[in-house]
Amino acid sequence: MMRWTKEKPTTLGWYWWRHRSYPNAGRWVAQVRQYDDGTVQTDSGFGSDVLLSTLDREWAGPIPEPEDLSVCG
């Protein structure tokens, strides 16, 4: 079971996130990714990428990728 945490993601992938100051305002999904220069960024929620280290969010994840039964036989 995933749980909300204040710890920033340490693994690349997709995560649920919510604002720490407004935890009931909504929940979103964002991808945490690493760029060629080594920076780890995610979606700001407003259509642009931001450094993960600058965000004050709660996180849950990473979200596991679904199994693709069409290629499993």
C-alpha cells in the first residue's frame, strides 16, 4: 500500500503528489525524471518542469506500471 510522505522521491517514475499546505485541495500524478545534466525534475502542475528539490509536496509512489497481458501470452 502506498502512503503519503514528505520525503522526496529517490527513484525515477510516476508519483501521486499533493500540496503539503493544502492536502485536501487535490491529488495529481507527475513523472519524476532525470535529464542529461543530472538534474531531477518533475511537472510543476502548471505545464512546466521544476527541480524536485525546490518543491514542498507530499508524495506517494512510485506507481507501478500495469502489466500488459497482450504481450504476456
